[in-house]
Amino acid sequence: MGKIITVAHQKGGVGKSTLAMNLAVCFQDQLNVALVDTDLQGSLTQIKEELPDLSVISKDELQDIKHLDYDLIIVDTPPYLSNKLPELFGLSDFILIPTKAGFFDVMAIRSTIALLKDAQVKKPDIRAGIVMNMIKPRSGITKEVSGLLESMKTPVLHTMIYDRVRIARSSITAGVLQGNDSKAITEITALAEEIVNRISA
Ligand SMILES: Nc1ncnc2c1ncn2[C@@H]1O[C@H](COP(=O)(O)OP(=O)(O)O)[C@@H](O)[C@H]1O
Ligand SMILES: [Mg+2]
């Protein structure tokens, strides 16, 4: 079975689908990648035609994910704490948790982290990382937010993804890698590399 990266956060609008799609596009040159949409709202399924080189699969059945034959499976999840998440986390090699940098945004990842910790009790080698997304230029991460992140005892990825028009538009333009915003490309590529390094560490 290939590696499974699950992108999760119970809130909508934090960039799960955007990052899942951009990561899949980033890996597809080297690996046989499937992008699995478990969100019944199906945002990724709706842009399937924009991604002709990628297998975009709508799945609500975890059994099926287990049996997919790909090197890498990236799973996008819905914006609520689905009762399917514990099992999905248990199947995953890496859980990516995107958040904005606001205090309340970071507070909101606690229930996702709690699910992660539960899954790690049963399967300690599940890796995970919080990725700060939609960072505003010139506004870093405040002390309060750093403290809150630290208290969560989950790695915060070195790679941060800034708020970029090209990333916002990436769903209709088949990912930032196809474009010419070199900063956006650098960020997404760095995110992909960091995840690979953490999975193999
Ligand atoms: N780094 C970013 N810069 C600018 N816009 C972004 C970024 N990440 C996500 N977005 C935008 O934010 C919105 C929510 O992203 P989405 O991926 O749909 O979140 P989720 O899947 O968590 O609900 C979308 O309009 C998307 O284009
Ligand atoms: Mg989504």
C-alpha cells in the first residue's frame, strides 16, 4: 500500500482542499498520485476536469481507500469532525493540519489534534504537522499564538504558506506549479519536501 497523507481540520476555509490539490500536483511528476475527496460537498471532485493528469477520486468508503493502488494518496476531508476521521487517521502516514495564524483559528484545531493523539495511541508512527496557511505579509506569528501552538505538542512545519492571489486562484488554474508565481511555487514545493522528510524521518 502507498503512503497516505490526510489533510484535516474541522473548520472550513483554512485551505485543506487547496493544499491537498497543490500537493498532489507537486508529487505527480515523480509518483503515481491519487487525490481522494472525502468531502461530500466535493470541492475537489468539482474541479476534476482542471486536473486531467491526476486521479481525483470521490470516496466516502474507507475500505476503498485502503485498496487503492497508488504510490501516494492525498485525502481531503470535510469541514467538520466526521465520524470517519478516526479510522482515516488510523490509515494515514501523515496528517497535515492547516490553520490561519489567528489565536481563535489555532484554538479551533484542538479537537483535530485530540483525534490525532487518539490515533497515535493505537499507531504511534503516524506523523503530523500543523501548517500555517494564508499568512499575511509582514505579520508574523504573535507570542500568544506561538505559546498556544507549543501547548499542542504537535510539530509546526517550518514551511509557511502566505496569502497569495495565485494560491487562491489555484483551484481554477490546476495548481500553483503550472503558474509563474515563483514564491507560491517555492512554498508549495517546500511543503511537499518537508512532509516527505518527516514521513521518512
Ligand atoms: N495560501 C492561500 N492564499 C490565498 N488564498 C488561499 C490560500 N489557501 C487557501 N486559500 C483560499 O481560501 C479559501 C478556502 O480554501 P479551501 O482550500 O477551500 O479551504 P477548506 O478546504 O479548508 O475549506 C479558498 O477560496 C482558497 O482559494
Ligand atoms: Mg475543502
